[in-house]
Amino acid sequence: MPDLSKIPVTVITGFLGSGKTTLIRHLMANSQGKRLAVLVNEFGTAGVDGDILKSCSDENCPAENIVELANGCICCTVADDFIPTIEALMALPAAPDHILIETSGLALPKPLLKAFDWPAIRSRITVDGVIALADAEAVAKGQFAADLDAVQAQRAADESLDHETPLSEVFEDQLACADIVLLTKADLAGAEGLAKARAAIEAEAPRALPVLPVTDGVIDPRVLLGLNAGAENDLAARPSHHDDHGDHEHDDFDSLVIELGEVADAQALQQAIASMARTQHILRVKGYVAVAGKPMRLLVQAVGERVRAQYDRPWGTAERRSQLVVIAEHDHIDAAAIRTALGV
């Protein structure tokens, strides 16, 4: 039975661009009467996901219940950031019935689960479940690693080589901590892609997990909320690559914030982003763009060469600006080349 004295928390993890924010938007819109709070952990100094969620706030999840911690992994700053933020959410005048945590796409969930054992919160909060999102189309193509086929070939040919890439470790650790895996963007993957993605996940997961296809984040909240997993007490069943050597590192990844000014041609920008992703090995691009002659802001989301853009809401008078966050592996962040590719 659930411990009714503790506020349940759902940790939503997944690789870059897997659809975590889209899923949370759906849960916010279909809370089934539960009062929600959301903690968003961004990678990079310019927050995008938190702003998207605040634009969807309502009486069941008002804007003050949505908190963003940018430019730092919460599992690495437990005392300074995570614990005070969780305490502030629990101390809201109307306490939340359930808290959702959207981790950075680069985060390893196990160190975060360990944080729930801190004395300040362990008697008041529990991890109801860990939901891992995986972009079905990307996983089917092996894009969770820098080049999965090359890694496998090198491992077979030379046992002295490092067999893991940073991206594959992130992917595997997220699966290892999960209670449920969602194969997102199922409509883009198709039946064959879903089958390949499911096979890849089953091959990597340390235990049998429910794996469910999802499109546009739409899933019955009853499937995800109320799992009563008590994940913070089940760490031994959730192995990590970093169990034997302490804290994990984020030096494998880096981010760059690009100020563009007003953009004349939105389509040309999307093409430039796709080309840049290919030539500069960019993992993720996200942000807002001011397009000349358009009163609405353009939300840009890119995973590799796949770029999506939509006008999401009118600009406020004082906020109109074009700003993109570019994320890549550390060795592939070439600020000058990126700015040139984007015409800055």
C-alpha cells in the first residue's frame, strides 16, 4: 500500500529530445484532479523547457509550482539546489499531491535517487517511479551512441579499446533505473522502427521492463503515476556504470547559447540547423526565435538532423529575442564553426 504520509515523486528521464517536456505537458493537462508540482533540470544556461511548461500552467499546476534549475545537474548539487527546492515545493500553501522531476537529458538517474535518502526529506517524500523515455526512431538507428556500429566493430577488433561511449552509458544507466520505458515519437518510427527500438532496449535493460509506444506524450496518467515503487529503497536492483567509482562526470558534454537577433527566413534557419548538426556532430538544439513580421515566437527543437519548429504563443513586449541552446559532446563544441553555420 502507498505510504500516504509521503508525497510521491515521479522522475522522468531520457536522452536529449526524447519528449520529456511533451509528456509532462500531457500529465499536467490530465492530472485527474491531482495538484502537481514540476521541477525541471536543464543542461545549459538558457532555460527552455521550464518556460514551455509554465505556459501550460493551470489550477492543478499553477506557474508557482513549476521550478527550473538550469546549468547544473541536480544530483551533483544536492545540498545547494535539490534539497532546498524540494523543501520549497513541499512547503507551498497548497501542498502538491504529486511532484514530477524532469531530469536533464544528460543526467544519470541513480545519483538523484540516492539524494532522496537525505535526512531532510526522506521521511516526507518517496520516489513513486522512474519513467525512462527513448526516442524510438533514434534508438532504432542506434543514435543513442555517437556511432554504435563503429563502437561494436572496434570492440570486436581490439579488446584494449574503451568499449563504451558517454552516450551509451547515459542511455544504459537510464534504462537500468527505470520502472517503465516509453518509446516516444512512435508515429515517426513505424512498426519496424518500434520493433528495432524495443529489441535494443530489451538487450540493454538489466531486467524485464514494460516498454510502451507513445506519440505526442499521450498516455493514460494512471499507467505512470501511482506505481509505489519506492525506488530510493530499491537501488541494488538499479545498476549503474558508476556504482564502483563514485560521482559521475559531465565533462563529456558541453553547451553553447547562441543569440541570433531577428531571423528573416525561418525555413532557412531550420535547414542551417540540420546542416550544422550533420557537419558539427550536434546532439541537440532548442530555443525560441523571433521571425521578422511574425508576432508569434517560433519554438525550435532539434535532435540531430531532425528539426521541428512551431509558433507557440505571442511574444511579450520586453522578451522578443532569438536564442538557441546547442548541446554536443565536449570535443565537438566549436563555437566559431557553430556561429558561422547559423549565420551569426
